[in-house]
Amino acid sequence: MYDTDAIRRDHPIADVAVASGLQLRPTGGRLVAVCPFHGDTRPSLIVYPRTRSYYCFGCGAGGDVLDFVSRLHNTSFKEAAALLQGLRLSMPVKTARPQVSEAIARVDPAMAAPIVEEAVAFYAAALWSQPRVLSYLAARGVGRTTARRHRLGFGVRGLADDLRRQGLDPEVAEQLGLLREGRERFVGRVVIPDLVGGRPTWFTGRRLDDREPRYLNLRLPKPILGLGSATGEAVVVTEGPFDWLTTAGWGFRAVALLGTQLRASTVAVLERFEEVYLALDADDAGREATEELRQRLGDRAIPVQLPAGVADLNGLGCQPDGRQGFTRCLLEASRVARASQRTAA
């Protein structure tokens, strides 16, 4: 057993990064470096000493010092802890091809990127010949302009053949979770990619019905959805992919946490914004995550109260006056936050 809190405290992530060969450059209260986890051509990895975390805006890698060492040396959590504590582990030599699990696959980013791009392009082209899917999106408040802007797609058969025609490795596609023993896993799902500079780095697929699992993710590190296009000083934080599509379709700068389990890297990334409007689901999990973010982000966190009877932002987006209603919610949240700050001062 390892005292992980002690490891994080005794091994500052900036020191470990420098010892690993990274050249860190200070900017504000953060440190910037070329990311070692993908073909970075300009510094996109940010180290946050205060929260003992890091995040790469290029490939989405992020976490604490244990995650950093684990990724860097392609080791398990236990092995990373041992490396940091200076212990030697008796590790068996792996001669067989490792089994790919449902967890995150360790794939060479240079090999993954063209496959992800081709899959998104293939599914995006298929969407427009699927009236039933377009009707489903419209019913959920997602118009054609939003679908095109965010490169939404629909899983149809034929991706495996398409990848072979493009000379792309089917074994890597299996590691990414696109295929399983030749079966195409995203067939029948709305494909929602995360775009960085217009290029997809990850995606999720949503069933047209509510059977579980409703969502199927690509086996790459789960990002903060939409972060690549969330510029400026303010951002709306949503919970799920369709909440994000709704908010982005209204023209707001928004991101989605893709759940309510908060990581240190998530909080660290949100600290770059001056105003963080928390518009999570109106259920117990959403309220708990909102409160945790409010405590960890301080005054920059602004909780948003959705209208009575509305479960989430996508539900509001399905209403005819949804955008106007949400704008009123934002203005009221801002007013309450500023009044609270004046009282505290």
C-alpha cells in the first residue's frame, strides 16, 4: 500500500516533470511545456503547481503526478507509486500481446489520430442520409447548423472496410474501441466528437433509445468536452454531451464534464476562466458536483438555477423559448453572485 497523498505532497509535479526532461516555462501561476504524450509542436501542456496537477490542451492527457509518471513510463498506478518512492518492483516480463480492456487503451497518438479523424469523417458523412437520426437530433433541440459545426455523425456499417482502404491499422482501431473482433461497435449511435482546432481527438456515441449503456466512449482519455473552442474569460459548465450541444448551439461558450466525478485536472483547467457558470443537472449528483466546484473554484464559480421542472439543459433546449429562459437564468445567477461578493467585501 502507498500513501498517495504523501507521494503527491513529497513529489511536486513540476519537479518530477523537470526531472523527466521537460523544459517548463512560467506564465502567470502556471508552467508550460511541450507535451511528451503526443507529437506536440508548440507548448500545450500546463502544469498547475497549486493544485498539483497537469493538463494538455493538445491531447487531453491530465491528472496528478502519479498519472503523469504512469503515462510517461507506460506503467500501472502501483508501478508509478513505486518509481516515485524509489522502490524496485519485481515485474514479470510481458511477452504476449496484452489484452485490451474496456479501460483506456495506451495507443501511440500518431497512430490513433488518423483513425479517429477517418472514423469521424465517415460517420459525419453518413448522418445526412439518415432522416430518422436527423429527426431525433431535432427533437432534442440540435439543429443542422450545430450538427455540421460540431461534426456530428451516425454509426453505420462499413468503417472497417473504409479504414482498410485508407491503409489504417485495424489493430489500432480495435485498441481504440472502434472494432471488436471485426464488429463495428458504434453502429446505431449518434457520434459526438471533441474537436481541438477543428480536428477530433475523442468521441462518444449515444443510442437513439435509452437502453444501457446509452453512451459508448472511444478508449482514449476522456476530455472536458468542448474545451478546445471555449475561449474568453467566461464559460458555461454543463454535464452531458447533449447539454453541451444545446448550450453551444445557443451560441454560449460551453464545456461538458461528461459526468459528475471531478478530477484535480478538471478543476485546474476551469481555473483559467474568470467566470465559471455551473449549469449541471438538477438532481442530487448535479447539485453535489456544483457545490464541490463552488468550494474548489471560489468566487469564480457561479451556480445557475434552472427553471422549475427542468431536469437539465437539454430538456430546456427542447422548449421553444429555451434560449431566452437560459439567458434569464444566467443573468440572475450573475446578479446573485455579484451581490454576494459585495456583501462579503
